[in-house]
Amino acid sequence: MANNDKMSREEAGRMGGEATARSHDKEFYQEIGRKGGEETSRTHDKEFYQEIGEKGGEATSRSHDKEFYQEIGRKGGESRSDDSRGRDSDDGQDGKMSREEAGRKGGEARSRNNNDNS
């Protein structure tokens, strides 16, 4: 407790959060998250999302190594390849790089850029 037996804002917030967590389930938090996301998308523009995406990408690149980017590139390429298997196409390539190859190369390039900036 703070001076004069008064609770600090930090302590009051922590206790309130703990009480809320005890009285609500997963669906409650999913619902408030959905509502918050909808409100944010209504009140913010494309630049807002670009900025937070860039900040998140920079933070991720500082905390992950080359193998991380190679793995997510591989998984992304596999997922995209699985998604396209049910679609009608001749060979699906038309002289273009496969999604798996693009994912792998993207992961490698990101990793190289991250290592160059270290």
C-alpha cells in the first residue's frame, strides 16, 4: 500500500484486473477484443496499420534469427501451395516463381537484411 493506507493506481489496476479475470471467461475477452478491433478499424486509416505493422516487423527482426525467417517462409509457401491445389489452372506457374520458392527466398532475404544490420 502507498502512503496513508491509500492504494496506488498501479495496485488498484492490478487488483481490478485480477478480479475481472476471475469473473469472466475466454468468450468475454474474445468479445471485447472483437469490439475493440472493430472500433479501431473504424477510427484508424491505412497509414495507422502500416505504422504498427512496420514497428512489429522491426521488433520481430530484432528478436528472431535467420532460421525463424526461413521456417516461416517455408510454412507460408507450403500453406499457399496447399490452398491453390483445389483451383483450376494449367500448370499454375505461367513462368512465375512458385509460392514455396517465393516464401523461402523472402525468408532468406529478410534474414540477410537482419544480419547485415546487426
